[in-house]
Amino acid sequence: MNYTPKQLQILRLIHDYQIKHGYSPTYAELAKDLHVSTITVFEHLQALERKGAIRRRRHEARSVEIVEPNFLRETATRKAIAMRGSFLPGKALAMADSGEEIPAGEYFTLTATAFALRMKGDEMKDEMIADGDMLIFEERTNPVDGEWVLAEMADGMAALKRMRLEEGKAVLKSAHGAVVAADQARIKGVLKGVIRRT
């Protein structure tokens, strides 16, 4: 079955939640994890139900059941990821599904939570990231020492910073040396790589 990146992400979230808790998440819990409305979750679940991937019992909470056993294999072999907008350091981060997909599977091992942003401006040129480049992220909030992260700062502005452990504490460092405690920012994803514009 051919699933969209968002559908694969929802299936993975449901699967992982069921493994951890022994029951399915609510629509509200899925909406919170996906940063979308419950109406959007409902629409995605309707599409998944039409494709035969899930089964739901009407008017019953936590009733989503995954009936498609092969979605994990498709997740592991996915070739395209969702374009979620653009990234301009120091500006507010506004990510949304555009419907556009980036064929990045030949360059990266993609997970269901991978997404792309288009770089705007040359503020990251010292890090070899140029205007127009595609930034490939994995949507996770637990970076390891040395990884670049997409961070939403306390003022709502977006930044690409390297996570470092210093004296047992996690800090985020910019390319220009500015440092902020990791718990003062919201990690939106971990940078997996860059696809150069042509």
C-alpha cells in the first residue's frame, strides 16, 4: 500500500503508543504529537481507514487498531519525505504540510518522522549551508552530543544550533558561538543532512 509521509508518521505514532501503553492514543494525543488539530487527525484516520490500514470503532475512545502489518517495512524503505516549508534563522518557524515531497531516499535512510525545510538566506554559509538548500530533519527531541538541531527559541524564533554536553549539561551553540541552555528551547528536529540546490 502506498502511504503519504504523514500517514506513515501517524501509523508509527499509533504503533509506538500501543507498544508503550498497551492501548491506542486518543485523537487529541495524536494531534498534540503531530502539532495539528484533532480535525486534521480525524481526516488522516479516515484516509487510512479507506486504505485498509486501520480499523476504528465509532464513538469509542482509543479504538484505533492497525490492521496493515507491512507499514513498518514501507516506513523503512520510504523514498520521499514531506516538504514542510522554509527555514530562515531568526524568524518565526511556521511548518505546514505543503503536499510537496522531496525524493531524498537515495541519499538518506528515512524514518516516518523525517521532513524537509528549504534554507532561506546565507546566514549558515560558514557551515556550508546555502540559500535554497534542502535541510533534511528527523522529528525527534532527544539529540546526542554534536548533532545539529532545529530549535524554536523562547522568543518563538527559529535557529539551527549544535547540541553540546558541557559540564554535564546540555547546551545549544550557534555557528557564531552564542550559547543557550537546551531546556530554554524547544527542539523540533535533528538535522540528518543537506541536499544542495542545483
